[in-house]
Amino acid sequence: MPALAAPHSEFLIVGILFFALGLALLALAKLWPARTRRPVATSATPIAPSQLDESDRTTEGELAGDVATADAVAAGAPHAITWPALVDPDAGDLEENERRDVLAGLGIVGDRWSTGVLAQAFDEETGALRVAAIEALAMCEDDRVAPMLELAYASTVVEERYAAVDGASRRGEVPLLERGLRDADAGVALAAAHGLQCAGRADLVAAGLAGRDAAEAVEIRRVLAVLH
């Protein structure tokens, strides 16, 4: 009697092969490291303003910080960048260009909450991003901005002093502009002179330039004449 062939044996073999392949893929998936995507904060819209309720009660001295500490940060002392978490707790470690965009956005918002975040950014950032924080602060409508600009002007970094004077010019902060007119850097002095002239204080410009190097004073007057 002839032997009977197993019904559909070829399908059974194919099924076993697919089953084994599935087990292998499942094991590989468990061993493969999962990729995580770092969240990026690209908006300056306040997500949790209540986080800064305590900072709103911060005294002016605490908000401004210490000049020596600020200079130490500017000099490259080890520091942590934590301010993006005030905008988005899940922001993670943002790249420099991302942080610059957020700083600009905070300046556009310009409210009290933004001022608090920018104040912390000013304390933590260095280089161009610290200058960006000063520029954004100058755009905010808050009574804490003027002391922050004063602190920024106390910096040994010319770019930071220039940003502070430029902000004072935008806000009409005459006392700071008077100090800027006596700055050792001619560019900072020119920015201060321009701000004073825009504020209608040509008398202060004349008095301030009288005490500068003659050649620098002549050049500043020449540029002012072109600007006005």
C-alpha cells in the first residue's frame, strides 16, 4: 500500500519558518536601544508662569545678582544653563541657536514673567547669548529692567556694555547714558551720545564730549551730525 503524504506539508514548513523569523525579530527589537527625541522649546509663550510667582517677590538685589559673580560667569567659570526649564520643563539641553531664538521671543513678549526668565538667562549665559539676554531685557516693560541694565554696564566686556547702553537709549535712561558717554570704548560712548541726543539732551552730550580725547570727540560729533 503506498505511503500517504502529509496533507499541505509544504504550508506547514513555511509556517514554521515564519514563526522562527518572528521570534528572531522580536528578540532583536528588545535588544535594540530605543531612540529618544530631545524636546525643543521654540516658543516664548509662558507655559507655567506660576513657577515664577516666587521670583516676582524677589528683591532687586537678588534679581540683579552680584557683579563679581556675573564677571566670573563671563570669564568662563563652570556654570549650568537652567533657565530654559522656566519656559518649558521638558526643554532639555537646547543648542545655542535654539536658546538665542527663545531669548528673542521673550523680549518680544516683554512682560514681567519674561523679565524674570531673562534675568536668570543673563546670570547663566556667556558671550553672545549673554548679550542677547541684555538686548531682550531692554525690550521688557518692567521696573526691574533698569537695574539689570546698570548691572550689565558694570561688565568688563565691551559688547555687554554696548548692549546695556543701547537698551538705555531705547528706554530713555538718561543717568546710564551719561555714564556711557564717559566709557573708555569710543563705540559705547557714541551709542550713549546718540541716545542722549534722541532724548533731547544735547547739553549733556556737549559736556560729556568735552572731557574725551579730542580726536574721539570730533569723530563722535561727526557721526552724530550724520545720524541727525
